[in-house]
Amino acid sequence: MSEQPGTFGAELRRRRTAAGLSLAMLAKQVHYSKGHLGKIETGTKLPGTDLARRCDAVLGADGQLAALAATCQTPSTRSSTDVDAEDGGEVWVMSMAPDGTSSMVPMPRREALAAGAPALLGLNVGAQVSVDVVGHDATIAAFRSLFEQVRHLGRTASPSVVLPTVIAQAHTLRGMASTAASPLREDLLRLAARYAEYAGWMTQEAGDDRGAMWWTRTAVTMGNAAGDTELATYALVRQALITLYRDDAAGTIDLARRAQAEPRTSRRVRGLAALREAQGHALACDYDQCQRMIDRAAELLNDTDGTVPGGPVIGSASVASADLTSLVWGWCLHDLGRPREAADILDRELPALPETARRAYARFGARRALAYVAAGDVEHASILSGQVLDSFTLVDSATVRHDLRRLTHTLARWRTHPSVRELYPRLSAALRTPLP
């Protein structure tokens, strides 16, 4: 076995010549210019992540080129384990302004108690509420129905619209549980944990990873108190989504595997963890392992309706399990440097999404647009990008912004193309708009 060269450019050149490809031939397959690839081979330009993955796929490097390219990038100032750090007795207070806007403010627990933090809300949501066990079923049913309505709203609206209600209901349910007797106490806590977990997801969508993990840990604490350990495992899947968007393949795979290893985990959550592991392997350009996890996820998810004992569905409720598996496979194929295959699958699956699933459409639609531009079809990629922006402006998702930034960067190479010239101002304006 030959010694691996120390630079991406040198290894790219070695593999290209070994495959009998000229620079022009490789450039045509990855849809970059010959001059650009030449500068990368000589080390005068650094490889982008997408280009490295396409070269990896074309040259059959099994992730080695992608891994080598990662060493060229500026390392993150924050490791993947930081999102799991404790907050040192910190609480988060929701502040509501007179104009209707709201925000979550971190505050040391002692300061919050001294300041009378509930007063920041303008109402005393912390008051204890007595609940008669006679109304047990009706109470739980009402809050569960409200949760489904709020989650439905979250598919079509910005986190700033959804979070105040979710947070208030989680707080109210926990307060009610503190004075209730069993089994009502456990049911209230279990539902409060679901609200808190969803608050974590909406907080991540608002661009706050730290706050997202705080709410997820709060959900785990309440779930454990109610005898529901499922959320503790699902928290690993949620954390893996944060590492995924940091392009941390190893961290994503590790967290997803830990979730699958929990012996009491439902098939639903193990299936979702397998999908997350597949996405981690795609980041590492490991096609075989990625496909194996997709197959495992399909097996686990296809025989479950998504429900778990004692609470609403965990994970996406807007996309059927089989459809979700196919959508994630299309997502992965783009990261694996196979954009045409990714586009074909996403073309087939996206039209099947419910009209109300605007957040899911924006997320996978942005990935489809990326696949088309990577495959060299700039015209169609621009059309699809416009459709994604229609949904994005409604849901204002930080995770979708991640792919839209990549899309903007990639399309910049075709700024003179008529369709790109027309789209670019709108795309740039959307990304300049601050998250609420």
C-alpha cells in the first residue's frame, strides 16, 4: 500500500491519473472547471466540501478524499460534545415584548429567583394549579389535542410564532403535575416532556443550539420522573442532528449508535437513530455503511405507526415513515457525491408530502436544489430554489438556512446565468433577514 500524500491536491491528482482521467474529463464529471481543479491539485486553492465529495464518488475513494479535505478546513471552535455540557444551574426565561415578539434569555438560577423571573412574562404562569383526578382523562386529552395543533402550526409557521405557546404549556403542565397525585402526575409530566422536547426542536430551528439542548435535557428530566425513558434516548438523536449540521460525521455516527444500543428503546426511535447514522456515514462518504443503515431504518420504521406508550409520536409527524426513509436516502446520496441519483429520488418523494408539511418541504427541497446544481442543471436548480424560498419565508428555519447558504455559494459560480441572476437577489435577501 502506497503512503497517503499529505495534501488533498496531491491525493486527488494521484487518484485521477490512476483512474486514467484527464483534468478535463474529471472536471466534466464533477461540473467544475478544469482550471479550478488544476489550482486545487497544485494547492493554490482549498477544496470545498461538496467538490471533495463529488471527486470522492467519481474516483471511488471510499471517503478518503472527503476526510482529507476536512483537514483543510478551519476547525470548529466548539466540539460536538459541547452541546451536551451542563449549564451550571442556569435557567432560561421567556421575555415577551409589547410588540408581540419574544425571546429566551439565559439567567443563573439564583438571579432568576431573586428577580422574580415569572414577572418577565407579565403573568404568573408559575402558580400551582390543583387538578381533580376525576377530570384526569379530559385534562390529558385537551392538552394532547392542543399539542397536536401546535405541532401542526409548527409545520407552516416560524418558531417565533410557535415557541411562546409551547413553552407556556410545558410550564403549565409541570406546575399542574407538582400538585397532582398518581397516576395523573405521571401523565401530566409525560406530556410536559413532549412539549419541552418540541420546544427544543423549535429552538434549534430558531438557530439556538445551546437552547435546544437545554430544552431537550429538561424534557429528559421530566420524562424520567414520569417513568418514560424514551426521551432520554431520543435526546441522543436530537443531539446528533446538531452535530450533523456542523458537518461532524464521527460525532453524528457515535450519538446515533448510542441511541440504537439502548436496550429499552422502541423500534420507532431506533429507526430514527439509524437514519441519523446513515446521514453521518454519508458525510464521511461511506456508501456501503450508509445504505446498510437506510435498510435498517426501513425495517424498523415500516412496521410501526410512530406512537409510543403514554405520549404523542416522537420525531416528525408530518411525513410517513416509509417516505421519511426515502427522503433521507435522497439527502444522503447528495452528500455521497451522487447528485443525479439524489435528484431522482427527491423528485419522486417530495410531491407526496402533505401540503401542510412546509418545513419538511423546505428542508428536503433545498437539498433537491443542491443536487440539481451539483449535477450541472443550473436552470432547474434555480426554479426549485424559488419554490423552496416560498416555504422558507413561512417557516424561517435555521437548518434550512444551512443548505440555502451552500446553495448561494454554489450558484455564485453561475452568476451570469439568466435564471441565477434573477434568483440571486431574492436568495441573498432571505439569508440577510435575521432569525427572530
